[in-house]
Amino acid sequence: MRPRHTTALWLSLPALTLLAVPFITLAGVTQWWHLRLAWGDSQAIVTSLVLGAIALLLIVLSGLPVAWWLSQAQGRLRLLVELLVLVPLLTPPLAMGILLVSAWGPYSLPGTLLGRVGWSLVNNPAAFVLAQWYGALPYFVTSARSAFASVPGEILEAGRTLGASPWQRFWRLSLPLAAPGLASATALAWVRAMGEFGIVMIFAYFPQGIPVQLYNNLQNDGVDAVYVLLWLLLLFTLPVPLACFAASRRLHAGSLSMR
């Protein structure tokens, strides 16, 4: 290891230690000989995994066109769309939950119209998915847009010169080349959706996912009652980012070997 790299590593130790301390502490305070789920934990796990997967699919399908367009567009309309993406991202989750109740609740115009056909978007699975959708979509779009923007413009221009349509340039050029960054965007969206608490707490308290169940266990039984579910949240949340990270490295290595 070269001296400058050694110096950088030593300078990194405070930040790395700061990041590691909570997880080392969690491993130390967990009562491994007395692990058991609290009442409602199993249902919370199923809720988060199933509805989170649905939300992630909706996030990717709806976010990809926005991210692609932002990476290619110019002018004032682009600035307006960027602002529309950034405002939900910068809005505190509790505030966003209140806004969703105001916009989609039973006393809003959309809520009234949905009520006439017997539908509702508060405290039900659809509301849970919508809360995760709102919570994670801006993060996905922002990260995916950066991935698309990293695609060399001359490659897209060459495709246009050769007669490729915008769809063909997106599907055959931008998407494969941006795949490593898109994998990271998907991982970020999954973690953000699974860990969403503030919006869900206000807008979709039922059915209760893992974050809300953790809060309830903490309030009812104290901190010792949350460690098992906390480990399971990490267990179910981290594999997707790790898989996306591994796929990103493979895709990046493959793209380098093709150059």
C-alpha cells in the first residue's frame, strides 16, 4: 500500500468507526439466547416484504422515464420537473404524510371520488404502497438520472446518426450503459421504501410494516423488545442492495472490458 493511501486510510478511521459503532453495539446488546418475535412481528415482516416489492416495481416503472427524460432534456421545463422531484425529496416525511392525507384522504376530492366506488387510500395496503412510492421515488429518480447522464453523449449521437429512434437509443444504448448506476438507484429505492416510517405512520398506519411495528414494540415493551425485529429488518433489507452492488460491479467491469 502506497504511503498516501495509508495516510488516507488513517484519516478515514474516525468516519469508519462512527459508522461501525451502532452495529457493533447491536451485536453486543442482543440477547442471542433469548431470541423470539413479539406479537405482530411476523405480520409486519410479510407486510413490508410483499407491499415493499410492489412499491419497488412501481417506483422503477414510473421513475425510469422521468430519469431518462431529465438526463436528456434542456430548458425551463426541465428545471420545473427537477423542482417537482426535489420538493418531495426535501420535504420531511411527517409533513409528506400529512400532505398525502390532505391530498388522498376521505375528505379530499380524489378521496371523495374513490369513496363513491367503495375505494379508500388511507390505512390499507394500497395506502401503504402509495406511502412507500412517495417516499422512495424521488431518490430513485435522482440517482437514476445521474446514471443516465453518465452515458457518453457521443454514443447516443452516433446512434441517432445511424437512424436509431429515441426508444432504441434508450433501450439498446442508455439502459445497458447506465445499468450499474441503475442498480444502485434500485438498491437505494428498496432501502428507502423498506425503512419508510414518517409517511407510513401518518398515512397508512395499518397494515403495520416493520418500521411502525418497531416503534410500537419500543413504546410498549422497551428497547430490549425490538432487537430481533431490527435484525430481521437488516436481514431482509440489505440483500437487495448487496446484490445490486455486486451486479453493478460486474456490469461496470464488463463495460470496461468492452472498451
